[in-house]
Amino acid sequence: GAVVSQHPSWVICKSGTSVKIECRSLDFQATTMFWYRQFPKQSLMLMATSNEGSKATYEQGVEKDKFLINHASLTLSTLTVTSAHPEDSSFYICSANGNDGELFFGEGSRLTVL
Amino acid sequence: AQSVTQPDIHITVSEGASLELRCNYSYGATPYLFWYVQSPGQGLQLLLKYFSGDTLVQGIKGFEAEFKRSQSSFNLRKPSVHWSDAAEYFCAVGRFSGNTPLVFGKGTRLSVIA
């Protein structure tokens, strides 16, 4: 079946640094990918829709300059958390629709900002 | 507006007992419904999905769910719970489209006692 891979699965960084998370569709092309954020013991909240070759669409309340999304190819979307602070610590999950429309999720990336 | 309600935040059942997790949705179009399970620190695993056809769908790990359009519900059931079923369960609704993300419920945490 279709697979979506995220890297890194976990990352620890110092406050003020930037962190990049990759989301890859391994055996299909994805013109659209979605980035979710999950706070501890809470549900997944959609952050943004990543569109290949164009700007991402951000949900209300999500800072575009804080969470930079790049979808440079049909198999790769990246989320960069810029100038990370402890409140950015969270579980970030991406997803993409496979060729038959079904949505597949990455394994998630846990970010801890010290 | 699309929304998913999981009325039970936390449920505790005895091992071997039956389980039902409730999910109600509000969706403007024909919904596609999903149940995911998430173990602590892990990503999402798809248990089952409903797109069309038979309203009783079978999933992995012995789970099933029934779509009831008149009640806008998609409750998850399992006849006999195992200790390994302890996890967080999310109901989600979406459309079969490459540009539409899923909307998640807040989740139900399942604890299993001996």
C-alpha cells in the first residue's frame, strides 16, 4: 500500500534554532499534503495544506512565518519550524492522498524545544 | 461546518468485555468516515473506513463500525477487548478528494483493566 514517511521521527533542539521536518510519499505522487499538529493528549489540528508548486494554505491562527512549508516536488513536502521555542514542542504529522484518494499518514515527528 | 464529536474522553473496560466508542459527525456532503488508533508517542494507524456500501464495516484487530446516516453516527465496536487495545482512538470525517483534509474528533482514551 501507499506509504508516507516522515523524518526525523523525533528531534530535540535549542530554543531559537530552526528545525526542518520532511514528509515523503514513497510510492505515489502527492500534489497535496497536509500538516497536522498534535499537543499532548489532544487531537490532531490541521495546520496547513501544502500544494506542490505553489504557496501553502494555512489555517486560521497558524503563523506562516513561524511554520514554513515548501512542497518543491510531487513526493516531498517540508515543514520548517523557525526560531523554535518551547511552546512549539509538539507532535507533527503529515498526510497525503494516495492514487485512489485514500489518505495516508506519516509516522509523525516529535519536536522538543529546550 | 464540518465537525466530529467523540462524547467520551476516557473509557475504562475490563479485559474480555465488549467495547463501543461513540462518534457523531456533522458534514455538508456525503461523508467518508474513519477510525484511527494511536498508541502513546506513535503515529496513527487506520482501523477501518467507510466510503459507501454496507454500513457495517470490518477493520483490523477485530474492530467493526456501523454507519448510521439517520443518527449521523459511526460508532466503533469490539466484542472482546484485549489489554493491547489500550490506546487513544480518533474518529475522523472527510471527503474522497485530493484537496480535502480530515477533520478529527478529540479522541477517546481507552484503558483496559484486568
